[in-house]
Amino acid sequence: MTTGAEKGEIAEVGSPVVIEGDPVAHRHPLRWASVTIGTAALLLALTNAQAIAGWFDELTPSATTERLREPVEGWSALTAAVGLDAPRTWLRGRWKAAQAARFGKEKPGEQGADDAP
């Protein structure tokens, strides 16, 4: 809405409807982000301990990594024993089956077999 158009002036008046401020601005976005990241990290630690152990095995050996090796392997074994790794194991099995899929007369190790997208 503008005023003064008859005199050649244009001034912005704004909306005639009162609109409250953004409700997100009144919340605590840093707290929300921290809780979200913490929850995701906890779920990954519970359900993906084998990947954490695999990543840990690839680290450069040092006194710190050797000291942490036993707890990391223990955590991975515990989550597997409880069955928390079942979704990861199932999904990894499906992925490996898809990777092993062959089309036509193609055989593993054959020229071009590994070049498929």
C-alpha cells in the first residue's frame, strides 16, 4: 500500500494486517540443533557400532587408539549381541546382493564387470 501517489511520491506503508513475529525466533534454535544432533549421534552409536569399529580400525595406530581399541570392539560386540545392528546388517546384505547382481552373461572379475555404474 502506498500513499502520496497523486503527488508522485511513493512511500511504503506496510500491511494493513497485523502479523505477529516469527514464532521460531522466540524459541531456542541452538538448543533444538544440539538436541537433534545429540539424538542422531546416540542412534548411530547404538545401531551402527560396526561402522564405528571399522572406521576406528583404519586410524593410524597410536597410544591413544590402542588404549581405545578394546572398548570400541566391546561396544560393537555388545550392540551385535543385543541385536541393535539388525537393521544395518539387513541393509548391508541387500546392498551386497545388489552389487553382486549380474546381467546377461557377465561374470564377476570379467573385463568390464567392475566398470558398471
